[in-house]
Amino acid sequence: MIKHTFLRELRKSNGVSQAFLAEKIGVSRASYIEIEKGAKELTLSQANNIAEVFNISLEELISGKIRSDIKVSLQNKPEPKQKQAIRIDVPQKNLKKFREVLLYILGKVGSKSNVGMTVLYKLLYFIDFDYYEKFEEQLVGATYIKNHFGPTPVEFKKIVELMESKGELETVKSKYFQHEQTKYLPRRESDISVLSAKEIKHIDEVLARLSDKNAKELSDYSHQDIPWLGTKDGEVIKYEAVFYRTPETSVRVYADDNL
């Protein structure tokens, strides 16, 4: 049984309308309201659909508790360690690069109607993992976890909050066809001095190849990627897995061992 109060709070905290969720699970808005009131129960398939909307597991939806064992810190200050917690510290150098790469992407393709939060997640992922496959070096080197819609950069939300506080970007809610969408508007130009010519060329190539795809297309594409396929739900995706990619997603030309 899903806690109706948790479902309501989850929807409101993510800025999602009742009508949108009702459409996602194939019921009328009036029926969905009954679910939020606790007068009706969700079917298993409906619960799965809602979990996918919010990028959480079915277990999290049923328990009413979102995983909190992945912690992101933007400050290099030690905190008490928690048992079995995944702690991600973002050094200042990497933080600066993440911010400038995000602003660069937004400056290039952020105005496209399809480029919302989910598309940005996948663009960042392929920028990072494709670069690692091609050059065996990290570009941004963000940490990505596996969820229903594909890889998610766990540092993203904290860094966006920081950038908003500094007036570097703005978060806005919009509609993409009939879907709710979170978009980001850059409030300054990217400082590309933190990027090499090789890195800029790589980012441009990924954007040219993928930025016209919508969220579903990019999610489906990411689901073919060996690093994502080989990772359990909610766990960190390992960069080294790019060297086991299949031709569907591989971007590196490997020497033929038979020559």
C-alpha cells in the first residue's frame, strides 16, 4: 500500500500537476484525486509508471522513503561517515568545470524545445563517458547513478542550486507537448578558458549528434550502453565499463587485433 500523503508531497515537491500524473497512469484527474486522498489504490503498473516519472524505485514509492545513502558535498570539509553511505565530494576544480560545461551546453542548445532536465542528464553522461572511452581521461568526471530513465548525474541538483544562488542560471517550468519540463536558462556566458580545445571539440560533437533527440529517445539510447546495462538500479555507473561497449554506443575506433 502506497502512502497517499507521500504521493501528494512527492508530486508537489517536483512541481507536477495532478492532471499530468493522471494521464501518465491512464485515469481521469478525478480518479487520481481519489488516489491521493487514499480512497483508491494504485495498481502495480500504475505505481511503476509513477516511480518512473519521479526517477525513483518502486520500493522507494511504496516505502515512502527516498534513498539518502548518496550524499553530495560541494565543500572540501570532512563530515562524519555513515555506514554504507556513498559520499561524493566535488573538488573546487571539478566544480568550476562542471559549471562552465553546463553553461556551455545551455548556451549552445539550451533554447531547443526538447532540452529539459532529462535531456541534459543524458548529454552530460555521453559527454563524460564518450570522452573517457576515446581519450582514457575524464572531462567533467561527474558521478552517475542508474535509474529508470537512464544515467543521472548526482551532483547536478546541488550544483544548479549553487549556480542559481550566484545568479548564473535560472530554473523554469515549461511544457514540451503535453509534458511538464524543467528547463535552465543561462544568466552568463561560459568561461571556456577552463576547457581545452580538444574538450570543446568533443562537447560540440556530442551535442551535434544527440541534442536534437527527445528525452525518450536519449533514455532508450542510454539503455543500450554497457555501463548502464551492467549496473544495478541506484548504484554508481563505472567509467571503466566504456571499454566493453557494443557498436551501438561505442565512439572509439579500436585497432583490429587480427591485423
